[in-house]
Amino acid sequence: MKKIKGIGQINITGDRIKEARLRANISQKTLSERLELYPVYICRGSLSRIENGQRAVSDIEIDAISKTLNVSLDYLFGRVDKINR
């Protein structure tokens, strides 16, 4: 994916994805492997870039991440502070 120059963050969900992943006590590699069950293929490096706001996330990817981490989409988008569904 081509990087957009002049823009700091490309997604608004990265911080919340990282927080939910750490609360679930799983590594980026494990999250990557679990996403394949949906099937959504995001490598560990791409997950790192997502968490750092450097990679965009598609609707299919964010839905699978939400389900895998057992958090609501509203939480990932920052609309609510409660982490669990």
C-alpha cells in the first residue's frame, strides 16, 4: 500500500487495537494467526504499522480484529471506553 505523505496517522483505531491486544495478552504474531480463521491475512509487520497508525485498515480487517480481540467496533473507533462487547 502506498504511504500518504504529509499525513501523520492513516487510521484512528491503532492505539485501541494495541491496547485490546495487550489486554488479551497475545502477541502481534498470534493475532495475525488468529485473523487467518476469518480469513483475513495481516502479517505481524503490518499489524505493527496498523497499531502505529502507519497503515490503513479495511472494513473487513477491522471487523475481524474486533471479533478476534472480543471488543466492539465502537471501542476500536473510540466512541465508547468500555473495552468488552
